[in-house]
Amino acid sequence: MFDESFQLSKTYFRALQTLRLGSNMVDDALQDWTSLRHEWEAVVDSSGMFNEDDLEAAAKNWDTATELVEARIHRVQGRIARKIEDIKSLRDGVRPPPTETKVIYPMLTLLPYPSYSTPPPFAKLPRA
């Protein structure tokens, strides 16, 4: 099925972009968590308000919480990755097959070009 109006293609593009943004936000959340811990440790260690036992207990709690956060983040990232693959497969279904040719003028036929990163070669019209 080829999407002549590109509505489905636009929808799939938007969905992919949204998932990529969500993935980036999840990565940022883990970085924020890590930097929060470092900032907390810097403030608490320099304050001298807590004894060694309290600091060890707090470090153990941070470790436990970090393990839980990382496990959840990896689970969410896995779900996002699976959804991205699902949408890519749907998106690929609305493209024309790679061997399809299009006749846009009776004497000019465009053949498929394998790479989207470089422009296709210009088609030449036969000289009369």
C-alpha cells in the first residue's frame, strides 16, 4: 500500500519523533538522578552534620534507589525501542516497493535509486 497523500507517513514520522524525544527525556532523568546524588553527597559530606553510620546508611539507600530507577529506566527504554521498531515496520509498509518504476512522461521513466542520502542521477530524454 503506497500512501499517496503522505498522511500516514507524516503520522509515523511524528510518532517516531515523539518516541525519540521520550527516550531522550528518560536518559536525561537518569543523568539528573545521578547528578542529584552527587550534589547531595557533596553537601552532606561537607556539612559535618551526620556521623559515619548515617552516611553509610544513606549511601546504601541511594544505591538501592538507583538500582530501582535504573531497572525502570531500562524497562521503559526497551518498550520505547520496541515501539520504534513497530512503527518503522508500519512506515515501511506505506512506501512503494524499491523495484517500482514510475512513468511521469511517456519518454521518461524514473527507476528506483537505492540511496536516499544522495540525489538520484538525472534521467536523460532521448534526442530527436
